[in-house]
Amino acid sequence: MAYQGQNNFDHRQAQKLGVLVTNLGTPDAPETGALRRYLREFLSDPRVVEVPRLIWFFILHMVILVIRPPRSAHAYKSVWTDAGSPLMVHTEAQCAGIRERLQSQFGDDIEVRFAMRYGNPSIASQLQAMEEAGVRKLVVLPLYPQYSASTNASTFDAIAKDFMQRRWLPDLRFISHYPDYPPYINAMAKHIEAFRAEHGTADKLIFSYHGVPKKYLLNGDPYFCECHKTSRLLAERLGLGDDDWLTTFQSRFGREEWLKPYTDHTLMALPEQGVKSVQVFCPGFSSDCLETLEEIDVENRGYFEEAGGESFAYIPALNAEPDHLDALTQLIEENLQGWELPENDAVGLNERQQRASQKGADR
């Protein structure tokens, strides 16, 4: 096996701490071809779809990749901005905000980048860039607060797969989840409070999370429990009564049972129960994306209003709000504890090069 190396390695190269922030991913353009490439990569991941591979190969290639890309392209066009995909725009802004905060403390001794699990920029490309920048100690933060094998573990899979091909591995710390991290809970609460101070309250506040098949829970995935824990802590921080809020799950597809209650079914049923106004917030989405901007604020808004609901409000994701960036930065800093800053002064780097030369390592 030929391992990846750093062809331009120099013993005088400064060594750095590294932070890699990751998110799910987005197609390169709101077009059928780009959606087909993106969905092929996403839905081919056995962590995402736990179906026997041969059966799933035919379903994916003969049905889903024929029918779904045009529909998804139409949906993406409705949320696409001049700057690109909302998820890409927000993730890039989050990375920039985290970088600014960390560099104020660590200076040029820290390298902060972002990658997408599916699509671009890829995890492999960013790990290569970080190695070439001299990163020898690496913290990875997937922006999925609640752990699931289909998201957090899949991200680790991609890193491990890359490391299998890499000659020199950095020290690694992987932040697998943060569903009850107090600064994260507080950032969400302050965000919701600010929204309600401007727009008023509603009969119900709904916390909607991305769904997964129920069998994942039955097989031991903690996602369902962590979502409910986040909701409970957030409701407590907001001072809500038991009748003031609900936890629901969105974004299912296929015929099997997914985590319940379903967001769409809940919104269809609430008006008959006397609930005429709702506000929806998605604690599991660090950035606004297709699932929040189109699925919640358009599709599910329509379900609620068609059923007799009078007032629907989507509360945006935290995106690059300062409190959110402060919380993420604090989480990263806690995971950097114990790692000393590299000694990158010019004298020390030259001495290292001279010692290497004396031992026959010219570079």
C-alpha cells in the first residue's frame, strides 16, 4: 500500500494545533446532476441506510437516484442564495468565527478549517491541507449536538478511512456529541428568548429534530434519548410548563417506522386540539439548511395552516450568532486542554533542521 505523505516536508516547518469543524454537506449546485452525485454519496453510506448492500444498491440506483434528484433540485433552488447553499454559507461563517476566537488566544499556532461529510470541501482534502500546514494535534467537532451513528459515527468513519491511507497521523481528539453542554443550551435559550421578545409567544413551542428509523433506537442508538434530553434542558432553561412544548421528528422517507411523533403529523393535528399558534425551533441543526428553510418553514407551515392553524413561526437556527460561536469555541478549548503549544520560534526550528541534517535527514 502506498501511503499519503507530505512531499514538501521540511524539518523547519512550524507545527500547529488543528481544529476541523464538520457538517453534513450540500450539493455543489441546485441542479439535477449535482443532486444525483451528492445523494449517491450520501445514501451509499451504510451508516445512513442500514439495509443489505445488494438490495439497497438496486433500490438506490434504479429508483431513488432516478426519481429524487429532480425533486430535490427544485427544493434546493427555493432556498439557494447568491452566496450558495445556506448550509455552506453558515458553516463557513461559523468556521470563520471560531477561527477568529481561537487565533486571538493561540495566534498562528492553530489551524481551523471546516469540511463536509458528503460533498465539498471533503474531509480528506481538509485533512491533507492540515497536514501540509503542520497540524500534529487535531480536534474534530462534528456539528451534530445529539449523537447518532448515522451522523457522528459516520464522520469518524470518514476520518478513520483517510487515516488508513496516511503515513503520519496526528494526535486525535473527537468530540462525539454535546446534547447537554450548558453553553449550547444557554445559547439556544437566549436565541429563542430574543425571538419571542420581538415576535411574541405561541400556544406551543415545538422542538423538531431530524428523524432516524426506529430500529436504530431499538439497536442501541442514543439519538432519541439525547434529543429528548436537549429538549428537556432547554424547556427548563426557558421556564416552560409541560403543556407549552413538544418534541417531534422530521425528514423521514420510506415505508418503515421512524422516530415519533412525526413533525408533519403533529402540526396537522394540533389545530383540532385548539392549538392555533406554534413556533418551531430545530435544536439538532447547527445551521439553517433545506430541512429547516424548506421542509419546516414552507412544507410544514402549509400543513399547519391547511389544518386550521392561524399563526406559524419558524425560529432560525443558531447559525453564526455570537453566543453560538462562543459556546462552540469553549467546547473546543476544553478539548484542547493538556496540549502544549508547539515551539515554533525561528531559532528552534533551525536547530531542528540542523540536527536532522547531521543525522542524514536532509529535509
